[in-house]
Amino acid sequence: MVAACGSPAASPGGTATKSPSPSPSPSAAPTKATVELQKGGSFAFTLRPDKAPQTVARFADKSRSGFYDDKLFHRVEDWVVQGGDPSGNGTGGEKVPSEYNDLSFKLGAVGIARGSDPAINNGSQWFVVKKDSTFLDRQYTNFGLVTDGMDVVNGIKIGDKIKTIKIE
């Protein structure tokens, strides 16, 4: 139905050692994504690494690598827009573990697509709901909320392409 991205976070192992030079501090988890469309316009959403850390990490990594550049929105309905499919038709993307949480799919919520097995999410496809869609609560991974540009989301048509996604 909908897709999102996230990758399992690797946890460093070993013991801490005293070093003469300071170690770089781990980078903070990403908290914002800005999606720029090829046809013009952009929208931004908060990322919720506190609620879906693996999903946010996977989405951020893919965005930073350029994976989503030129990907199209293959599904546009009155209540949802969905994109990020490497196949372009809703059939592509890897399988990853689901990461459910208590965030509600209210207007502007951003989630990850999945197939019929609720334990498995799509690793690439993600969606934005254009109206309250609480029937998705705890059925799909919610990992963000649109904070700017909902008018742009509402103007997306099937086949519109992502120019780039900036992660902050």
C-alpha cells in the first residue's frame, strides 16, 4: 500500500578507551526532510527517529544517496500520494521489518508501504495522507508529519517526479 524507508541502525560494540584526541560525537538523528519536485514546489516533514528509528535511518540514507531522485509518485488518490518505488509501478522495493508505533495517521502523516504481511514493510516506498486516515494506525509504520507545503502534496499527480530529498 505505502512505502517508507529505514535501515537497521548498527550499534557500535567494544569498550571505550581513553584517547589523546577527542572522538567525533555521533551525528544527531535526522529530524527533517524536504522533498523538491521536478515540476517545481516542495514540501517538508518532520522525521520521528524516536518512534521509528530504523525507518527514519533507512529513509535518510536513501535520500542522502540520491536513491529517490527521479522516482515518481505512482499512486495518487483523494486520500494519499505514494512514491519511492524503484520499479515505478508499486511493485518494487526490498522487504524490511515493520516498525509500528503510536503515531496517528492524521492529515499530513508520512508512512511506509507494505504488502499483505503486516510484519514486513517495503524498504523504499513511502506515502503522505491527504486527509485523516486513522484506519492505518498501528497497521503501517508512521515516521513523519508534513509541516510545510501540504498544498504541494495535494497538487501531486500520478507520474510527478521527485527532484531530490534533503535531510537535516
